[in-house]
Amino acid sequence: MLNEFKAIIDPKRLPNRRKYLHYYIVGLVDSEGCFSISIKKQNNAKFGWAIDPVFHVTQKKEHRQILELLKAVFKCGRIIPKPGQENIALQYIVDARRNLMEKIIPFFKKHKPIIKWKEFEIFAKVVEALEKGEHKDVNSFKKLILQIYEASNERKHQLNEVLSEIDRRWMSASETIRRAP
């Protein structure tokens, strides 16, 4: 029995083995979770845009113990009211890149989601590339942007808008460097 979670939920309500709990988590994430990668316009960013990976799971407020269980299993993240639905829903969020790299990604590489496998694969590749510093080079940054848009084209900003802004900022920065004495 998983008595370590008794402060969160009655252990009798949990599977009797950790591996079954892990399968439960994968199923929960397949239905209620998201491996999200936002591209945010950010004027102080080197190329004018920031890549922001976030893992989250949403539940109604009355099911908070499920989110607390995720937080206890992964030993990271936080629970917040879901933006736009603050009165009815909560989200378990992991957005610290170190936690994504060391806890979330290894878990889902070992315990593969079924429905969200492709979403997870792209998420893992992008987070790993960010960890290696690939976002610091303009061409690698653009390649990451293309991968993200390939995964999901339904975004606030059009791909050509993002790429044009990156090129404009890069050309401007390069021109400033060339003019320097």
C-alpha cells in the first residue's frame, strides 16, 4: 500500500503498487494534462520572443487531492487556480526547466502516454534543446520555433510574424555590432 500519500488521500483509494499509480498518472495526463510550449513576445529577449515550456494537469477544485498527489509523486511544481476558470478549476503546473528535465521528462519517457505521445516527444526535444543552450543561436532558435509550430499551428501569432520579427531583431543587432568602433 502507498502509505506515503496518506496525508493527501486515503491509501485504500490508491492502487496497491507504485507502478499502478504511475499508470494512473499517465492516463490522467493523457486526458487532463498538457505538454505546452508557448511562444511569447518578449521585448527584452534576445530575438524578441521567448520559448516557455510548461507541463500542467487540470482538475475541478473539489478534486484538488489528485493534483496534490501529482505534486507529491513528482516532488515539484505548484497548484494554482486555472486562469479564466479561477472559481471552478485548479492546475498543477511544472514550469521550471530543471524539474522538467529531471522529473517530468524522464517519468514520461519511461511511462509513455498514448494519446499525447507526439505532443510529449516534441515537448521533450524542445526542453532538452533549451537545456543545451540551442536557443542562444539565431538559426537554432528559428529551428526550435519551426518544431513548435509543426506540433501545433493553432497559435496566437502566425509563424511568419514570429520569424520576421526574429530576423528583424537579429539584423538590427548585427548592424549595431558592425557599426561599433
